[in-house]
Amino acid sequence: MLLFKMLGEYLLLMFETFKRPDKGPVFRRQLMIEFVGLGIDSFGIVVIVSLFTGAIVAIQTAYNIDSPFIPLTMVGYTTRQTVILEFSPTIISLVLAGKVGSRIASEIGTMRVSEQIDALRVMGINPPNYLILPKITASMLFNPVLITVSIVLGITGGWLACVVTGLVTSEDYILGIRAWFEPFTLTYAMIKTVTFAFIISSVSGYLGFNVKGGSVDVGRASTQAVVYSSILIIIFDLILTQLLLV
Amino acid sequence: MIDVKNISKIYGDNVVLNDVSTSFEQGKTNLIIGQSGSGKTVFMKCCIGLTQPDKGSISFNNREFSSLNEKKKKDIRKEMGVLFQGGALFDSFSVEQNVMFPLNMFTTMSLEEKKERVNFCLKRVNLKNVNNLLPSEISGGMMKRVAIARAISNSPQYLFCDEPNSGLDPKTAEVIDALISEITEEYNMTTVINTHDMNSVLQIGQKISYLYNGQLWWEGDKNTILDTDNPELRDFVFSTELTRRIKQPSA
């Protein structure tokens, strides 16, 4: 029953959120603020995680290739496929669920408990539209940029690891990442990214918006935002993979 | 003029408001008093449309408000200013941006006109050189004054204040009370204040409504409240040492 109640509340909130903003210039200014807060501020963690994980994938692949019949170009190929298909869109989205999701839930939750959301409503402003819509829009527009950067850096990290450790030559690695490239894999990655961005921002917004109580409840909403977003990301990862790749 | 007719609000088995009817006149400072849990906050939330009463109606200058949908409430809400208990300032905005916020949302003023209006409102609440400070960088009393400046920036017809003196020292509380009272007369607003501060009651209470267990128990003004023979109200009014001494100056 609780699940249905939450789903109903979430859908009603989204109905209020996706309305035309009261003032275009105010919405655009909020959107710019969110681009910085949710997007640009996430570059650091995306860069670090992508470089290192790309390197780890390349080393593990090289380590697992025992047979002389498997060419070492497979290291580049496998790293590219892993990074584009799963690592960048899903793992980075899970990382962003932790960073961005908790930020959204705690920011909106704090506004709820300190009556700032009530203040917006009595001024005649639609609070979900003013607070959540710019966050969803910014996430859905900017996360593809972050994931594109992550893909490039993941593959670069793999190349760096191969060259530094000497497991695979630079030529073999580059040959591998250029082999059997299917452009649809990028479309698939972007579809996942945009879906996950919507899940992270809307679920976290919903949990923050419905905080009741005080600082402990804000903390709880923040944790729930990360947990629920992560679970939904994994579930939708499976659904989208089944729909798009099989 | 705000007319409240027979409003009731029930949460589960708890009757929070029971058939409350009253009216608040324009240009007057109207106080709602009562003990904690008497229904003051729910009453005010009903008035500003944050809570929907189960029964009854609230109208602003003969315009029915409580039964309207959110979209239609918006027009009347633009005429309201609300001062929340904690100020409810937007903590990521500077003082200037906070006061400018209603102007950004509801007016077509130029930036220069908006800044002029913000400075006028801040000056009216006796604040200077705070435009660029964040709410976290100013004192509690200043926060309340900024919240008042924000509430009046769009020239509202109705001002609602939820316990404006909570957490303030008596001197600052007196300043805030005087400020609200002055602004009410100056702009001919209908002001409704929730409070349980007897100093406020005796200083600015032009009309006082006493809520007891969700019911309107007594109505009067600051000149008649000390002479009341209503036992529950007497109990409330003379519950502090200060008011007891007023009652028996020789004691």
C-alpha cells in the first residue's frame, strides 16, 4: 500500500512540476544555477572515477586474456564496449545518484522544514515547478555531457594503463577501440543516461519535497533518495537493455 | 476585510478547529491568541490557503477563497504578505534577492525600479547596508525585519504573521511589534498575527481573538482583555508573573 501511495504522490507531484513556468527569465536563471550545481560541480568526481575505472577494466581484460589465439586488440575493444554500454551510463549515474540525488533531496527537504516552500506557495508560486523542474531539466540536459566526457576519459584511462604497464601496445589498444564500432551503442548509452537523469532528479525531488519533521528527516530523505534512485537505475537498466539491445 | 465563517478542521479524531467564525477589519492589527495546541497555526494556515478547512469559508473583501483551486487562489495570494515564524528567507539568496523575489515573480518592473523598491522596503524596516548579506549572516531580529520587508515589497492588502516575536529578546520583539503595527496603519492593510506573547497583546492588539481547544472563546481588544471574567482567558492572560503583577500592583 505504501508503494502505491508513494507512486500516487510522485505522479501528482510530477503533474504539478511539468507545468509552464510562471516567468521564463526566472526559470532560465534557475536552470543556469542548476547547470552549475548539478552538472559542472560534478565534473571532478566524473573525471576521477572514469579515468581509474577505465584503467582497471583494461588491466583486468588484459590479465584475463591467456590464450595466444585472442589478439591483444581485444583489450581496447572490450574496454570501449564496457565503458560505452555499461560503465559510463550506469556506474557514473549511480555515482551521480549519490552526489546529485542527496544534494537535491537535502536542499528541497531543508526548504520544506524551514517553511521556505510554504513561503513560495503563499506567494502564489507553484513550488514543484519552481524548485524541481529546473533540476530535472538541468540533469537531463547536462548528464549526457558528463557521460560523454566519462566515455572519453574511461577509454583514455584504459589506454594510459596499457601503455604505462606495457600489457598492451598503444597501437593494439587503438586498433581495438576502433574495431567493430556500432554507433547505436552510443544512442543506447544516451537513452540510458537521460532516463537515469530523470530518475535521479525527480525521485530525489519527490523525497525532499515530502519531508515532514526536522533535520533527522531531511537526512533520512537524503539517504532514501540515493537508495531509491540507485535501485530504480538498476531496474531500468535491465528494462532498457532488454528493450534496446536484445 | 477578511471574513471567516464556521470553519472546522479535524485530523483523525482530533478536532483542531471547531466552527470558528470571526472577521478581521482593514487597517487594524488583529491578534489570534491561545495556548500551544489551541489551533492558532492551523487557523492561520487555513486563512492563507496552506490547509484546506473541512467546513466553512474564508473570504477576502467578499471574494471566496477557501473553496478555490490552486490556480484561482493565486490572484488573491498575490495580495498577501506572510511572515513565517522562522522568517522562511531563501537561504541561498542575499537579503536584496529575498526582498526582490516577489517583484521578480509578479511585476514587470525594471531592475532599477526593483532595486529602488527593495531599498525603500529595507529602509522602512530600519535596515541599512545589508543588501548583499546572506540570511545566515544576519541576526534573528534582522531576519524577521527582512521577512517583513519581503512581505510588504509587493504592497499587499493582507499581512499574516505567525508568531513574529518567537526567539527574540523583549526589546527587539517590541520593535517588531511596533513596526508591524505602523506598517498596518500606513498601508491600510488587514493584519492578522498569531501570538502568545502578552506584551504584543497589550501593545498592538486592536482586535484580539482567543482560541481555546479549537473554539473561538473570546473576542475583544487590548483595553478589555485584562478585565475579562472569562476563566480560561484569565488563566491564559495571568499565567506570567508580569501580568499577575499588573493585575495586583501592590502585591
